[in-house]
Amino acid sequence: MMTSCYSTRILYGDVKENEPLVQVNRQWNHHLIGGLIPVGKNKLDAAEYVNNAENYVVKTNFNFLNMLVSGITFGIYTPTQTKFYVPLRDLPTQVQDEKIKTDE
């Protein structure tokens, strides 16, 4: 348990597996009893985190720090973190869209 981490990576749209990505947002997920019971807003709508991008990557992981917290609480509280990425090639489009929204 101390040498491995749980991680999932889901590619949406036209994203290549080894394409350069830029992290645009992240969200903590809170669970109880080893991840069985979600607490709070755990249903993530990726569109709101990636500014409605067509191409993006969602990565959820359970890293060493999360395992440490889970171990200290004997598995009662089990946090994970979800990170949202946009391909580097799509970043200028995202920045332009954000600028248009702030100018209105």
C-alpha cells in the first residue's frame, strides 16, 4: 500500500495519449469508509472545470498524502483529488474565450 497510488486518467474528445497538457483546474473529493460513501458535492461536471472545452483530460488520484490521511483516520475519511487538463494546442482558444467573457 505504501509503494503504490491509485490513479485514473480519462481522455475526452480528440486528445492523444502523450500530448502535452496544461492543468486548468482541480477539485478535492471527500469520501468516508474507504471511499464507499461520498460526502458533499462529489459529482463533477467536467464542463464547468474546463470552460466547456471539447478536448480535455480528467485525472483522479489517490496519492501518498491521501493514503496518509486515510491511514491516520483508519479509513474513516478517504480523500482523493481530481485534476482537469486541456491540451496545449487548445489553450489559446480557452484563453480567448475567457477574455471575451470578462470583457462583456
